Amino acid sequence: MRLERRIERAIAGDSVSLGALGRLITPELLDGALRSEGVFAKRRRKLPPELVTWLVVAMALLRSLSIGNVLRRIVDGLEGFHRFGFAELPCATSIAHARDRLGWRPLRALFESLVSTLIPAHVDALLWHGLRVFTLDGMCCRMPDTEANEAHFGKPGTTRGGKAGFPQLRSVLLVSAWTHVIARAVVGPFSSGELTLAEKLLPAIDESWLLLMDRGFYTYAWLASLMSRRQPLVVRVTTDRFALRLRHGKALGRGDRLASILIPHALGRQRRELPRELEVRLVTATRRGFRKRVLATTLLDSRVFPAHEIAALYCDRWEAELAYREIKIHQADKRVNVTFRSHTPTRVLQEFYALLVAYNCIRALMADASAIVGVKPTQLSFTDCLERIRAALALNGHAAVGLDELLLVDLSLCRLQARRPGRRYERAVKIKMSNYPRTKRRRGKHGTCVWRQVPC
């Protein structure tokens, strides 16, 4: 009956601008993000800041289309704008200048403002024992190989010597475990470590959020920073020869005991302000077909937080990896060699935050749609929902009645098959190195780009 009422309301509703995204990115939200960064139109232009912002967000949704085609696709759906005539469509240079005038900070402000509305709206889908669960991890993205991008972001090295073919940026994202909404984000050059970026992100993390982290975040200084804030956390313990020293304490059950992490001697001499030891709880997670994992957590009460529930919760840390796959492979189009299309660092950052804004809109719509049929947001197919949202953008300006409600109903039908338990995939690849020589860019006498071949 609930689904039927939704359909009836959809048929009786009114059309919305730019598909269903207009119900999430409201004019007030967009105007506030622009004004917070001091961006406003000094004179009447064909490409005002509001339109350019929508253009960049739509570029993240329609990655396979050229920027001019994206502009034609969206301009009908925005109230107050009319389709450009055949000879009136701004050229590529005009669009690039308009993007430069906008900058990347308004997109970051829009991302933060949108998150502040999405997290409270879906709080019920985030809770575990009264705590909101998020995963913290890093992600790298490629961009066009230009001198400006390489100078700002840098390139990773290769096992064959030299540098990789494309510059990359590194980001650390805080992802909701069960809605995949990205709550916090920080970006930097590829040379920046994940822990360095995470320290910049730490002041923006709510102290009541439960963080799930992998082994890369199991370092003494980082854990001390979190525990000084009384941050709930669950992190996987490293067991190699560089692992932190532990002093075991009281046993709380089978595979469950209290322990103290001892500060490394060198770190203790360098940073005397750090505590000498950190009290944690060690939980041994066993799962059929998988290696035994040891988890460290600050949830010390075994009666409120049973060990088997903590072990089951940590399995959902993989949801962050699924979110990164959705962003880089499905949304950014796996047929394209690079995630971003911009040739300057400012526009790359602009695209980065626009990509997060568009992804959060998709995931928010999926969360609303999942509530219609009473399933989890992760039980809906991201690729199917993405294609339906892209198709809805093509209906702009065609007086689609109740488009937002009909779209939610359509998204609610994109159900995934039940996940088969016990499946695992090794970290291995099937593609070997190419036998062809690698090309390397250099500049000619007149600034032209000349490519030459170098041996592998």
C-alpha cells in the first residue's frame, strides 16, 4: 500500500528542475554555498555561477558526454534559463573561463552544506548500538597528463623505474557504512600520506561517530590523537615485525581481552606529550574461509558491545571499498582512462568536489527509495539507479509530471540479489605488462607537445 500511495502522489505532483537533484540541492543551499565563498555575478552573463555549478555537478554524472553536450542537456531543466540557440551555445573557452571564475571552493562549500542535510535525514540507517558508523580510508584518482597537474599533484613511481603515465591525487574520505554517503573529505598531492591527510580531517569528525579503519591507520600517534578525543573506533591490528608492542590484560571471553598498546621507544623520545600506553580491547575475528584477524577497539564494555557483534561490524568496513568502486568505475565511467577531464589543478579540485556532490545525491536518492520498500540502501543496485537518474536528467524541460516521486519508485525496484556469504577474492590481476614501449611527453621549440618512445 505504501508503494501504491507513492505512485498516486507521483502522478498528481509537479515537475522539478534538473531531475530529482533539485529536491536535494535547493536554490537556498546553492546560493548559500556561493555567497559563503564570495562568488556572485557582477553582470548578467550567459554562464552565471549558479549554472556553472550545476554544469560541473552534471559533468560528474554524465562523464561520457562532452562538456558542451552536458550543458545542452541540463540547461532546460533549470528555472530561469532557456535553451541556447544553435549559434548561442558558449564555446569551450568561454566555459573554461566561467569555471575559472567559479573556482573550486564553492563546490567544497556545497558538498559540506549538502552533507549537513543528508546525515540527519538518514540517521536511522547509520546507527549501531546508538553510534553512527563510518569508515575511514583513502582513494587515489588519475587526471590528464599536463605539466600543471603533474607539478601540483605529482605522479607515483613504477616498478620498472621512472614515473607513472598520469598524475594522481590522494584523498581520505569518511564514508557512511550503510548508506555510502561521504560525510567528510580531504584531498592533497599523491605524495601526501593517508595519515597526514587524516590528521587534517580529524577536527571535522564528530566525536560521537564510530570509525572503522584498516591496518594502515594502526599507528600509535594516530590512535593517541583519536583516543584523546574519546573517539569510538575499531581498527585492524598489524601482526608483522613492525607491529606495535602489546601488553595483554584481563580476559573477557574467548578471543576477547583487554590490552595496552605500548609507545615505541623512538616515538616516545621524539614526542614526550604522548601517553606511554593506550588501553584497548582486542577482539579476535574468525570467519570460515578467511584468515584470523585481530581487532583493536575502544569499546571496552563487553556486555554492551559483544565481541561477535564487533567482529561482524568490522566486515562492513569493506563498504568503503565498494563506494570507491562506484565513484571511480561506474560514475566516472570505466571506459575513460582518467577520472577527471580537467587540465589545470583548480578545475581538477572543482571536479573532485562535484564528483562527491553528485555521488552523495545519488546515494541520498537511493536511501529515500530503499525506505519505500523497507530494505537497506546497500540492497539497491548502484549502476541501475545511476542509469535511471541519468535518464531522468534527459527529461528536463519536458514537463515530466511528478518526476521526483516516479524516480524514487523506479529506484526502489532496482533490487540486488542477496549476497552469497563466504565469498572472497584474492588481490591479484590477470593483465600483464605491455610489451609496447612507453611514451613520454616533452615540449618542442614552439611549446607544442611532442611524444617520444622510451623502453619499458
